[in-house]
Amino acid sequence: MKTISINTKISELIKENSGSVDAIASIAKPLEKLKNPILRKIMASRVTIAEASKMTGTNIDDFKRVLSPLGFIFEGEESTKEERAAKSKPSWLHNASKEIIDFYDVRPIIDNGADPLKEILQLMKKEKWTFPADIELEYPIPPGSSAVAEVAKCVRFCREALA
């Protein structure tokens, strides 16, 4: 059993147990690059579990789930859900009064395998909420595409959802 933390480099995991390559690659599509020996050599020694989690939009629990069966034990460095939620809120939301915050539970939508963005946009339209929104490109650009083309797809999706 090897004790690890969110600051453990991916290369240390692989060195300890070569089965961690397939385990980590199963977490998210971008992590499948670890299966390529050249990319693995470049990436694994530079990226920690926390960084890999952030880059792929996954969470530490995903890494725990796949690494624990391989004999890895996590230290108590991972934050609680409340701490992660507080850190992920933008500063303006921390300072916002409770009266202007609305709660919309998207878990049932996600549980049914759907993306809640369309429903969120439609709720914004229905409630006549007016505030700026931005589109950030936070996923790998598919081969044959470009950042501009991907953002254009996102804008088109939003416009259709609001039509």
C-alpha cells in the first residue's frame, strides 16, 4: 500500500504500479493520452493528481475510485465538498446577498444523462434574468477544428436554446 496525496505526480503512480496508466486513462478522455509512451513520458512527470483533475474537469474522488483498488491510499489533503464549492465560487457570488441567489437543482437532469445547460438558459429566459454570460473553451479542440469553430458551436447552441 502506497500513501499518496493530491500533490502526487502521475509518474510516481505509474512507477509504483503500471496498472495505474489504464486506471487513470479510464477517468476521462484526455487522460487516455497516458497510454501513449511518448506523451506519458512528457506529461506524467509534470502533472499532479490535482492538476490532472482540474485539467479534465474531474474530481479527486474519481482518482480515488480507480487508484484505491490498486493499493493506493490517499492522505487527508482533499478538501470537503463545501470547501471545494466555496473555492469555485467567483468573488462576486461570495458577496451577493441571499435574496438575489436562486437555487436550481440540475441533478435530476444530469442523472438522466442529459446536459442541463439548455434548461438553465431557458430558465434564465423565463425569469427574464439579465446579466452577462461568457463562453469559455475548456475542452480539447477536436482534430480538424479550431478554437473559433468550437466557440461558434457553443454560441449557436446557446442561441438555439434561447430561441
